[in-house]
Amino acid sequence: MQHVEMNFDGLVGPTHNYAGLSYGNVASLNNAKGVSQPKQAALQGLVKMKTLADLGMHQGVLAPQARPDLSVLRRLGFTGNDAQVLNKAAKSDPVILSACYSASSMWTANAATVSPSADTSDGKVHFTPANLTNKFHRSIEPTVTGNILQATFADPSVFMHHQHLPENDHFGDEGAANHTRFCSGYEQSGVEFFVYGRTAFDASKPMPKKFPARQTLEASQAVARLHGLNADKTVFALQNPDVIDQGVFHNDVISVGNQNVLFYHEQAFAETQTVLDEIQRKMGDTPMHFIHVPSEQVSINDAVRSYLFNTQIITLPNGEMTIIAPMECHENVAVRQYLAHLITLNTPIKQVQYIDVKQSMQNGGGPACLRLRVALNATELNAINPATRLTNAKFEQLNQWVNSHYRDELAIADLADPSLLLESQTALDELTQILNLGSVYPFQLG
Ligand code: SUG
């Protein structure tokens, strides 16, 4: 039977903007209030997807959220017709307006945690949308994310969808950004690796001093329970709180895994050797490749700015691994040299390929943030909504769709313009037809 890992990338939505909403995320704060380029952002994302598809990978597309979220604005007391709601919010609280306009659902590593059927007790693929409680603009994503996931993975005989965890910081959950799965082949049961930033019900445990730890141990444990994971094949690791304070707001900013490879910065985890030993023990006979990057070669600052660990490590059809890195890794001399060195080491990673996702990077989202990994067997692969698969024809169709609906530029002041709402709804209504999703957005559901 054919087993694959399929990447589902988030399509960048028409309201992509730089609002500086993510305290603890260096790029988001540095680029706050800059002018964004939504059309270019979406086209860059599509080229990234096409690059992977051309390498022989299975590539899918996840639809963006509808923005602005008018129901949230109304819940916050802004009244009147749609234009009046936007106008009042723009005048009295532009930050709230920009949060309700954020295109942050593009980072689908934060859409959900996914456990493949080989790991779960009922033999189905399990999805739990992330509640993203730590940032207001992201906390309004999970319900529609659940709708989109259910429209993409619809068949209940193979896919199991859970509700997101309770919306409270005790169960703060950021999805696959803090979750990696190790295995020998995608068809084998694997070891699911959850990395958390603090223990919510025990304040005596380590936690960062400056920036928030978005993921709690309790949230990771709840997801593992929901998915029916085997405790002998699950590892929970504390992220090093000091690196969170240096801008590592998700584990996928400091480590990335694929099959039997864990590529990580030496400062990534609080108790590195214990974590590595547990992973290897739970992997049994499959030898792991632990590739550790020392601070002398790449500093935390360089890792955060270049997103060396927000790369995608993918297994090509010929079995070799390639690392997909953002251009910022090429521009940083220490990181470029490190990557040139990495592919000469005796590890499965044999090539590096650079891609341009600068519009997303400027908000702290690299290649790995833009994708949700779903390992599938042949039956499951056949059960996904075929219209969400990136074929050459779909790539052309989506490029045309972006070119006809997206603005070239968007400044924060433009968010007050009610025609942006209309443009966005028209575009997304058409997109649900292109991706054959049915009605997933509140404005479609009435
Ligand atoms: O949650 N940025 C996102 C970036 C998410 C990256 N995802 C992963 N590492 N997997 C965040 O901080 C910035 C929005 C703004 O400032 O306009 C933002 O939401």
C-alpha cells in the first residue's frame, strides 16, 4: 500500500497585512504597520506549493479564513450595518479592527494537530484544530478551521475531527507547530513528539520570563488523549524557556523533524539528552539521526532571523531528503555556510533548496509555518477532497483567481475601507467553488 506525507499549505488570504499583533514574534513586531503586498504573498505561497508538487510530493491547499470577522466585531459592541461596524472600529479601535482583518490562518502549521491512522487507537486520522488562545487575532480561527478541515477531509470512515480544546490559556494549543512525528516509513506507527512551553497547573515549573509560552503541557496531553495515542510512543518535552524569551515562540522556530531525523538547535529543549534518549528508546530498532546545531555555528539570533529550523525536511520519491529553506537562510552567511555543510554530513538530508516566501516571513511565518503535514495511506489519500489537491491546472486556476481578486498593496489605513470586505467575500465565495468546499464561511452560512 502506498503511504505518503502530504503537505497542506495555507493559501494566503486577500487581507494579508502587517499589524504587529504577535508579542514574542520578532518579525511581526519589527514589521508592524508596514505596507503588505497581498497579491505577491499569495503568489509566493502558490509557487512554494508548486515547487513541492514538481519535486513529486503530494501537495494540498487549505482555504484561508474570511476576514474581517464581522461577528467578532459585533460581539465587541460595534453596531450598525457592515460598513458602519468597520467604520466605528476603525475610528475607535484600529488595533481590534486589524486583528479581525488578520490573514494569520495562512500559517496552517497552527491550524491543527494531526495524528496518522498508524498511531491512533481506532485506526483513523485524527484532527484537533488549535485553539490559539494566546493571541486574540488567532483565537478567532478554530471554528472555521474545523469547518475547512472537515470539508477537506470529509469521509468519516477514515477521518476523525475533534472540537478544539477549551478556549483558555491553561489549554493554550498551537497545533502542529509544536508537534512532530518520527517514524521509519510513513506507514509504520511512529513516535509523536509534543513540545510545550509551560505547565499551566503548576506555576513552580520553569517558564519564560519575558515572552509568553503559547503551548501548555496540559494542552499537548489532552490532544494525545483525544487522538488515542499510545503512551509508549508519545514524548512530551519542555522547550527551553530562555529561547522563547529570544523570540522562539513555537518549537518549529528551533527544531524540525521528518521520519528518523530530528534537526535542532542545541538550545532548543530544557533537558536535551533526556528527550533524545526517550525518543530513541520509543523508536525501538529504528536508529534516529539527531542533527544538532551548536550556537558557535548558528546563534539563536541568526536562527530566529533566518528561520533555519522553520525549513521543511521532505522525503523525495527516491527516498532522499531535501531541506526547503527560505531565502533569508541564503542571505545570512553563517546559516548559508551551515546548510552547505549540512548536506555533506552523513545524514539523510542531501540537498537544500531555497524559496521566496518573504511576505509571510515578515510576519514570522517561514516554509514550515505555511504547511500542515498529513501522513496518509492509499485509502485515505483517495478520500481527501480531490479539488484541494494542487495539480498543474489547479495552480493555474488559483494564480488567475489571485490575480483577479487581490490588491497589490495594503496599508493598515486601508482596513477601514468597506470595499475590502466586499472584495474579500467575493474572492472567498469563488474559492469555495474552486476547492469544492461547500459553505464554510459565516457569511455563506447566513
Ligand atoms: O502566530 N504571525 C504568526 C506567525 C505564525 C508562525 N507559525 C509557526 N511558527 N508555525 C503568529 O505569531 C503576525 C500577524 C501580524 O502581526 O499582523 C502573526 O500572527
